[in-house]
Amino acid sequence: MTERLSRHSLTVNDYISQNESTLEEEQEAKSVGLTCTSQDEALRDSMLNRIKGAMVHCFLIHTLCPIGALSAGGSRVLFSHVFGPEDTVVSAPDRDLGPEERRLLQKEKLAVVARQVQSACALLREAAGRPATEVGLGEELVALQEAESGVLRLATGDPFPREHSVLWLAVQALSFTLVCEPHENLLLAEGTLRSLARHCLENLRMLGPGSEVLLKSDRIEALLHRLLPHGQLLFLNHRFTQSLEKSWLHTWPNEHDVRWGQTLRPHPSDH
Amino acid sequence: MYASGTESLIKQAREIQEEELQKFYGRVCKLLHVKDYGNETVDSLQRLHLIVSATKYGRTLPSELHKKLQALLCSPSSPEQLQVLCCSTLRESLPLSVQSLPIDDLQDSRTLSYVAAVILAQAGDSNDLTALSHLLLKSLEFRQPEGQISRHVLPVLSKIISFSPESLSEDHVNLVSRKLVDWLRYASIQQGAFMSSGGFFTGPRARQPGPMTEVDGAVAGDFFTVLCVGQSYTEDQWMNMYAFSMIRKWLLTYDTEGTGNVDTAQLKRMQVMQSLSQDDRSEVDGSVMSMVSATSSSSRLLPPKERLREKAFEYCHRLIEQSDRKALKKADSDLQKACLVEAVTVMDIICKEDSSFVYRAFPCIKALYGRLNGDLAFARTLLPIAQFYLNHSETAAVDSEMVFRQLFLRFPGELFNDPMLAFEFVQFCRANLAVLQESVPLYRQSFPNLFKFLAWNSPALISEFVELLSSLLAPETAIEMLHSLLDLPCLAAALDLQLRSASLQAPERTVWDQGSKASSSLEAFRQPYYRGVFLYILRPEAGTGDTIDRLNLLHEVLVDMAENPRTVQCAQTVPVLLHVFFNTVVQFADQKLINQLVLILLERSSLLFNIHNYKTEVQRVFSTHLLVLCKLHPSLIVDQSRELLDFAGTTANICSKEDLYTHMVWVIGEYLSVSHDARCTVEHITSFFETLEAVLFEITQVRQSASPPRFSPRVITVLMTTLAKLASRSQDLIPRMSLFLSKMRSFVRSGPVTSCYSEEDLEEILTRAHELINLLKMPSVAQFVLAPSARGDSPRWHRDTNASLPLSMRTLSSLLHKHSSFQHC
């Protein structure tokens, strides 16, 4: 516990020292008159303003618990779906990269997001001071009710060329994370994220000890394809949702149907 | 829930041997070749996907396997599961598929969507998307025979335009705009045929569909929207939902032409309106007229973009009406809130493009505000409403005071513990910094309330407040804000108590003993005796006073909260904010304010909530900025000489705030000079000299029994140097100073000192004393060396190796040494 605490306070301190240094640098820059908006910057800003809009950039499932093979504060990304290209238009450095390097860069960026969510969640849990409750298979709805959620802002260039908001939902040792464009309708995104998380937890038995999340990721893909097609958040009323869920469960011949009987259980609000 | 099995699976997938991998590729290839789509193939493809996706380094598939996967993906007859697996495997692996996928002859909508997913994921530049966008636009252009437009055509388009908006020509934009109008405004209002397999015009034998209902079960009163509920939906109703989901992005991307020439656009509209009297109908379908439809203006001859604006506006208007209904399902009532946010935002975008909509929108927005403002459950939907008021209330001459009063004075105090609202609220402030600062006085005034968000969610919001702080800062409230920042951890603690206290039952009717000690902070929170202090800390608005006199009492009573994680987290963010505060305040501070700030530094340096490390960190920030403030306004030393003498003369300050004390002494030596302030007299110099001399005497007094010094040798050297500086400016003091310095030898040799300081430290003290003695032997040189002229005090002075003080000192010492040795000879 003490170790955990000290690690968390370290993150805040790190943050602070980072900020201090930036402030000093800014001061420095100001004092020697270095802060000027170059033409490039102005051009980039106008580009950024033009292509604003609301979509989801990616969806992640990653761990929040310490993992032996990773350094402290590391998070294992178990599932990721990036919905489209990044704005390579505005980040010229990426354009010259080969496909392999681009992929590597993208994976590293996702890892950065996962780590940031992990720290944010750890700090939030620490501040709330609530003891974690462990629930098992079949208690997905309880787990979801107890889940913490939050949102953080990724500043321009850190790690994506444009600013993004990251919405996360922490269920025990796992986080379901949506990286959204800054103007996204967060109320809608929250609803979608909850619904995705519920289906993943139930259908892939993620509260249990298995590894379905890795091996049956096609289920998550198909779910995203319906509830968040190509990163587009949808305004789904309960009938639209039911229809999409039905087509998902129908198309997925579920060999574990007997074992997984609970997955077909309707949402409590439908009663 | 995260098992070691999962971890070992990832390891296996990453570390698979090349030979084994090739064999596995071969096996998958064979399975696909014989078109065996059974469990074994599914299982193998799932493993293949894991192998290519588990590592951050790309894996290159053999070309045969690559081709087979592409073929399987593009074949409409493949089962969806296999398409999904191919899609995700191709996305994650090399070589890229983006140019080799045969997309021209894709007919099936599901296949098109999965193929598009691969292309979108791998596109490197906009050229990679051209073929795909052409295909999508073509499918929109020709009316599909069975209404077989891919449902995902809009989401894919949405993604493409966020990547390269220029990939759509003007004609394309008009085409999509026309389609969007049809889907948004003229989707059928009847339910889709039950159990239909997705057909829009299903067979005549299908059960007669009923009308759509609203979320509360009433029959739908007007055109179809996402808030209409039915057993099943027709294709155009599905498209209605997709269209509304993307409308905001579309308008933001393409509805920008109006900004430059609003007048011409309006003129055109007027002309069209006048020439029209007929009913406005879709090209596809009629629609039921009612509330919104009844007021719908004829717009058929408008250019497509403007017509879309008109129809989107009507859609939003109807959504706002519909959200007044009591939803039967929780999911739908959540959707209502999300729809409100979207509808108001879309209206805002439209009004920005064409201000004539403002007059139509305001009655609706005002009514909505009236309906929601009492209900905290709708707090988040009030933010876009506030944005609307901020952008348009001036145009429509509508009073917005009430909205901002509600926003800034009510929300933070009651909803500080909702992290989502806190985030959105702060983003709202960030997005509108300039306007809020300039035209909403309440914004700055409510900073004590806004700080509640920060105190409660400090790690999450610190970077946002680093940006916001300077906009909240005004000369009138600077002092109060400094106190508030220093008390931020107390605010976090008080908010925690407020929440806990509210969850307890009403306090029993105990007659509180006036002034009796409360046994816990929670009890104190409920005691009338402490009420005033807590009320002050939790105040919503600035202006009731800079601070209160009983802060000590507050710190005492909160002592059991000093280790509360939230309080600690909050305390860790304060130094950063203090830096921002001082950096901003010096930009506008006048002499009077700087004097006040320095006094607060001195006063508050010890009057802080006792959290581990908090005092030290804050004092460090104070030290840094004390230097800046004094440099900016050196005459404050004379202005505040009494307080500074008090501070510098208190030996106890060395132990409790060494850093600040050292800086203060340095500042006195540097700026107490007639060259910085003409009012500086010999009396001033003498009184500072005597005070500091007494302190140095006290701390260097050699007593064998004394405990070893608890301060760093730096304090001694700085005190010595400052005294020498002062002596050089009032030369009567030189003999006294030289005598004092010569006694340092016995100090460094005394037992307690040698046991505590290192050899180098002692050497340093001695050398410094020696140098100063030598310098003071030549008063005119000393004056030059110890008081660089104000003009020579350029920013680079201290960095210039040739001009730096140590170098001058060294040169002079060596000269003097030579001189003295010469004498001895």
C-alpha cells in the first residue's frame, strides 16, 4: 500500500516538475524574445480548426494492475482498435515514415494513452479512498455500477498531433478507454462506452480468469462495428440498440451458449 | 480478473519461433484454400490475429496468405465472423492492403464496411482514400434498387472527411447535403415491417406496420427522429439515425461559406422564400405536419447547403421538444440528454453561420433553459446552452446574466464532485477564455467557486487551471486569490467534510460549548463556533475579504485531514499554480500591489496547513518570486523596512524557513542601496546591518556545550556577504565588519561545527571570510565589487564568466595576496 501511495504521489510530483520546467522555459523564451508565431504555426492552426469535428479516434481495453513484465506504471493493452488514420496532414514528420514505423509509432502512442489513464485512475481511486471490491463472473452489472470513470485531455502533440479527450471506465483491474476528438459529445460517448464495456465483460467473461479478450477479439470487433462504426458515435434509442445487439448475438454462433447463458440476459432497465 | 494465463499467451504470441510461425501460416493457408470455414479455421484465424497484433513490431504475412485473407474479406458470401477476422488481421499486419484491395466491384454493404475499415486504418495520405470515397459517393448518387445503401456509408464518409475534407468536391458536398436533408427530415413515420430482413419496401404480405411512438409511448406527433421508438425500423429510419449522428461534423466541415458573406446568403434566402408559397415536400416521401413541421419554412429552392441548415435546424428543434417527454426507459432518458447537448450545439453552429436563425432559435433555447435550470441532473446539458447565450445573446439582445449566475455560482459549489461535469465546465471556460474575461464579470468574481473543481479533482484538472489561472486573475482580486491558492488544500478538506456531513443525519440538538475543542474536523464542521471559518473557505464569490484572521484555528481543526489523500494531492499542485500566479501578477502589478504581495509572502510562509512537505515547497516558490518582485521594485526594501527587519532579525526563521530567509538576506544586501532607492539613508543601512550582525553573531557563537548548527553553511556565507555589502555602502561599519569576519576562524574550528559541516563547507566559509576581509581593505574597490551598478545589471550579467562576481573576487584576492606577501618580504 505504501509503495502504491508513494508511486502515485510521484506521478503528481513528476507532473509538477514537468510543469515547472515548462514554465521556466517559457519565461526564458519570453525574456529573450523567442516566442513568436511562425507562419508554419499559423498555417497548422488554421488546418486544425478546419478539421475539427466529433469522432472517436480509438477504443482500448487495457490493464490497470501492476504487471510483472512491465515497468512500474506500465499498462498492458489487451485490445485496441484505431478507427482511422491520424491527421498525418498536420503532422508532417509522420508522413515520411514507412508502414512499419508508422505502426510502431501508433502502438507506442496507444501505450502512452494507457499509461496516462492508469495514473489518472490510480490517483482518482486513491483520492476517493474506497476499498476495491472484487466481484466475479455473473456480477458484471455490480462491477459496472462500482466502476470509476473519468476523462482527461491529451494536449496537442502529446501524443497525438491534435488535442484529444480520453474517456475511461475502470472496472476493477481493467480500463475501457475511448480516445475522442475534443468536441465530442461526452454524454453520448459515456453511454456508448458503458454499453461496450457491459457487452465485453459479459460476452468475453472478462471478470473470470480466462483469456477470451485476446482470443475472441472478433466479438469485440463486430460489436464495435455495430455500436461505434468507424468511430462514429451513434444516437441510439433503446430499440435501435436492441436491434443492433440482436444482430450481433445472432450472427455470432456462440459455441459457449450453454456455458455463457448469462450473456443473453437483458439490461435491467428494460424491465 | 487479469490472469497470468493472459500474460503468458501474449508472451507466446510474441516469442513464437520463425519456423513454427511459417508452418502455422502454411496451415492457415491450406484451410482457407479448401474453403473450410469451420471451427478449426475460425480458431486458427483467431490465433493468427493474436500473433500479428500482440507485438508492436509489424509482422509480414506470406503473399499467398495475404491474398487469401483479402479474397475472403472481399467475398460477400463469407460468414461475418471470418470477414471480421480477416479485417482485423489485415489491419494489423504487413504488407499494407490499402492499395491492393479490389474495391471497385464491391456491392454488399457489410463487405464494403469491413473493407473500408482496413483502408481507413492503413491509409497514409488522402490519395489512399480517393477510390473509397468515390465508391461511396457513387452509391449515393444512383438510387439503389432495394434501398440497399450501405448503412455505414455515412460513418465511413465522416471518417474520410476528418482526414481529408478536400477529397469531396463542391458537387459531392451538395449531393451529400441533399441526401442528408432527405434522411433527416423525410424518413417514414411508420414502423418498419416486423421481422423484416432489412427491406425498406418489403412484400405486401408483411404485417401492417403501426406508427412510431415517442419515448413516452404516445404516437409520434411529427417527423421521425432518433427519439422515435418502434418495434423495428425501416432503412430510411436507420439512415436518419446515422445522418443525425454525423450532422455536427458535416456542418463544421462544410458549412463555412456563409461566414464571409452572410448578407448575400440571407438575401438569397429571402428571395427564395418570397417566390415560394407551396408546401415543402421531400422528393421521396411526404411527411406528417405538426408542431415543428407547421412552422417549417419553405426551402425547397434553396441551395443544398442552406436547405440542409434549415432542415437540421428543424430537426434539432423537434428533438428539444421531444426531450420534454418522460421516457419509459432509462436508456432513452439518457439519450434525451445527449440529444439536447447535440441539438443545442448544432443550433449554435447554424446560428454562427447564418445569424438570421438566432431569432428563431432563442425562444426555443430560452424555454429549454427555463425548463432545465432548476434540475441539477441536467447540469451538463446547460453548458451548451450557456455557450449559445455566450455566442448569440448580444445579437438577439437577450439578457444572459441569469444563465451565468447559475453556471458560475451554483454548479461548482454543488457539483464539484462530478468529474465529468468538472471537465466539461473547465473546457467550456478554456474555449471561451477571452470572451468570459472581457464580458462576463461573474467569471473572475467566481474564482473561489471554480477553485472547488480544482481542489476536488486536482490531478485531473491541474493542467487546465494552469491555462485558466491567468484569465481569472485581476488586480482587485490578486491578493485574495493568492490566499485562496495557499488555502487550496484546506478547501479540499472542507469539501470532503461538507460531503460527509451532508450524508450524516441532522446534528443532534447539542448545545455547543463556545470555543470548546472539537474532537474531529467533521465535528468542528458542524459546530457553530467554526461556522464562520468554514463559510469563508467555502465561499462562492470573491470580494468578501482577502482572508480571515483565524486561519490558524482552521489549520488546527483540520489536522486530522492533513494526510487525507485528496488533500495531499491538492497540496502537491499548489506550487505549480503559485508559479503561474506570480508570473502573471508581475505583468500588471504596481508598486502598491508588490509591497502587499511581499508582506503576504512573509506572513503566509509560516501560516500554512501542516501537510508533509507543503511548507517547504511553498517557501521555495516564495523565495524564487521574492527575488523577481524585489528586482522589479527594489524600493520595497525601504518601503517595508520595518517588516523586513522583523523577519530578518528573527533567528527562529532560519530554522523554520531557511530558504526564504537566505533569499531575503541576499535581497537586502543587493537592493538596500542608494543607487536603487534615493530614500535609502545611512540609518537604514545601519539598522539592517546591526540586525543581521546580531543574527550572525547569535548563530556563530561558539559554545562547546551548544548543539551543532541546524542550518546550512550557505546561511552563514550569505549573511557575511550581505553584511560586507552593507558595510561597503556605509564605510564607518567596515572596521566592525572586518573584526567580526576575523572571528570566523574560531567558529569553524569549534567542536560542534566541525562535527556537523564537511571539510569543504568549512573551507568555503573561511575563504569567503578571508576574501571579504581583503576586499574591505580597499573600500572603493569593495563598493564596486559588492554593488554592481544598476545599469550593468543586464539579464546576462550573472552568466557572463568574465564579469561575474566570483571571478572579480578571485582576481582581486590574488592581487591582494601578492600585495600582502610583498609587504612581508
